[in-house]
Amino acid sequence: MDRRVVVIGAGMAGLAAARVLSERFEQVVVLDRDELPDEPAPRRGVPQGSQPHILLAGGMRTFNELFPGFEDELIAAGGTRFDTGLGLCSYRMGRRWPSAPTGVSLVAATRPLIESIVRARVAALPGVKIRDRVAVSALTGSAAGVTGVTLDDGETMEADLVVDCTGRGARSDRWLTALGLATPAQVEVKVGVAYTSRLYRRGPGDLPDWSALFVLPTPPGESLSGLAIPVEGDRWLTAIGGWHVTEPPADAEAFERHARGLPDPIMGELLDRVEPISDDLVTTRFPASRRRLFEDLTDPPSGYVALGDAICSFNPIYGQGMTCAAQSAIALGRALDQHGKRAARPYYTAVAAVVDVPWSFAVGGDFSFPGTTGPRPRGFALRRWFSRRIALASQIDSGVNAAFARVQHLIDPPAVLTRPAFVLRVLRMARKRKRGSGPVR
């Protein structure tokens, strides 16, 4: 067992990494520049923390693996579990998906609650220390590799491994360059996403027959989406936003006007039944999805790895970030077990496999909207064509919908969608849907 690892960042990526590394290092020191709250609350270092977050089913499985009983603890704290086919009213491509079970469940809760439960679990691990109000200003080391970190107050901290979980604004390219170490190329897809959230009181019967709602636009003519999820404290966390939005709702009147202008009336109807908790609205802008291609480095820096949004930050509308961070942490543990101090390169190869599928899903969806710019994934046109037919088939075939849900939620690999029998079923059902046939049970 090595002596010490330093994790920079106490968000979901850093906490998942700390959990994995606690089994492989004598000391795990997690550093964060924020003052970390004792109770669930938004914080400066997570600028989108007040917005709705979804932990995909694949991510829930991983967090349950890392922290046994995590899902039950989240529900006990106020989270709401529902089947994505029975509980989520999903509108896309001009039609609601039929109510039919998928076997894929979500637990709706706020990001601060999710993070606070995970942080408490990590803080209780032997050998783990979380230090807040501490900022890292540089890496220490040389062209031979990273040996630790320098803090803003001048303190230096030696480490056998430094894990960068500082998010999409990571400064590590500058830090690595200062030591003469290689930095990765970067891919950026400009999506111009902006969204505004608001909290409402929640009571029985607010959303008849459903637990949550998600209204998606049909490009190219529509661009705004709407979301409402039940969160702890008997509240609805709602959001209005979309792609290439220059003026997201800035006040309560505009928020409700945008809600009533969505292509499905369900969100406007919900807001007519509920009352706001306050006049406060929170707006977040996400200009571009960004991916740093560490896997292409011939000789990645030793003593250092990046994880989570510091490698790949997705359009948040797809809800993939927390899940990919947890799965990347698992990949880091496996690489360390198999390769020890030479784990960086195989780790980045494994993480590329983790993010490839969600990146393709997200970027493929983003390029459906005029104004999205950047490099398109290989095979983009064919994938978009087939994805559209899966979506059409899913609207009338619950079996197709369930299979696609498992891939979207990062449970099953995308290869299940290209099996010949499944492809034939999709094409047949998509043609039936386009002819206007009703739901198939």
C-alpha cells in the first residue's frame, strides 16, 4: 500500500476517487477551496448545484457498490424513487412516451443532498482527511513527474499520486506545462445551453399519474426544454432551458410564460397547481461540452491523473456527469491494482471507454440543433439516423424503450442496440410509428 494520495476537489468526482483510493493508500487527503457545509446546501465551487441533477441508474449502481446502502440512505433523507417508464412523463419528438415499465429506476434528490451523503461517508473512512478552504496553486515535481502540490499559503504537500478533480475549469494544463510535462489536446462542442431553476411546494395530486416530467424540444424548430423532479422537503425542483438560448427566463413571470410555451402543456399545468417557495430563480450557462484527450498522450505525466469533469464535461441536460465520475473512479482503482505506478496510461484508456458512449449520445443530440459547432463524432450521421428510429420505435414498443433506457443509463453497452434482431425490430416499429400507429404493449 502506498503512503499518500492528494485529491484536489471535494465534489462528486473527488469523493468517489477518495473512496476507491482509501483501499490503496495509507492516507487520502481531499482538498477543496470552498467552505464545505455541514448540511445539504449549494456551494460556490459547484455553480450548477442549485439546478436539477440526475444520477443515472448505472451511477446509482456504482455508488451502491462504493457505499453499500447509499440508495436507501438517499431515499430516507427525502429522495423519491420511480421507474423511468412509469413515473417519468417524457415528451420528445412531438409525443409523450407511453406509460410502461422499463425496469430502470431513478431516485430524485437535490445535488447538495446527494453530495452531503457521499461526503459524510467518505469523511468517516479510515485514513481519509477532507480539508476545506484550501486552494492548490501549483503542482510540485519536475519533467520526470508530479510529486505533490503547493497550496496558496505556500505549504507544500508531498504525494505518491495527485488526482485532479477540479472540474471543467481545471488549471492543471498550466501546472503541468510549468513542470515541462505533456498536456492533452482538447475537443470542444459549443452548445450554448442556459437554464433557470425554481423551487415550488409539492403536495399530493400535483402531477396526476406521474412522479416527474421531462419535456424535450423537437429540433430544429424548437429549442427549450422543461423539467420537474420531486426532491426532499416536499418540493418540486423545476427548470426551463435549452440549446443556444440567449435569454433564459430571468424572473418568475418569464419562467411561467416559458413553461406554458413548451410543446407539451404538462409543465404549465403543474405550475398552475403549485405555489413557489420564493421568488428566487437561479440561472446557469453552459457554453460548451469539453473533452481533454489524455488517452492520446504517448507518455502521460506520472504521479498525476485527472478524473471527472477535469477529463470530460458533458452538456448537463443529459445528466451523465456524476455517473461517469463514479465509473471513472472504479477504473482508476483497477488500473492501480494492475499497473501500480505505471497506471496513468491504462487508466486513461479505460476512462476513454467510460466516456465514449455518453459523449457520443450527448454530442449527437446537441448537433440536432442549429448553431451547435465543433468536431462531430465518427459515424455521426449514421448514429443520428438510427437513434431517431430507436426513439420513434420506443414510443410504441415498450421492449425497445426498456432496452434503450438501459443503454442511456449506462447499465448495458450500446452493442445491444446493434444486434440484428433488435435492429430489425426497431426499423419495423419506427415505420409503424411514422404511419401513426398507437402504442404497442
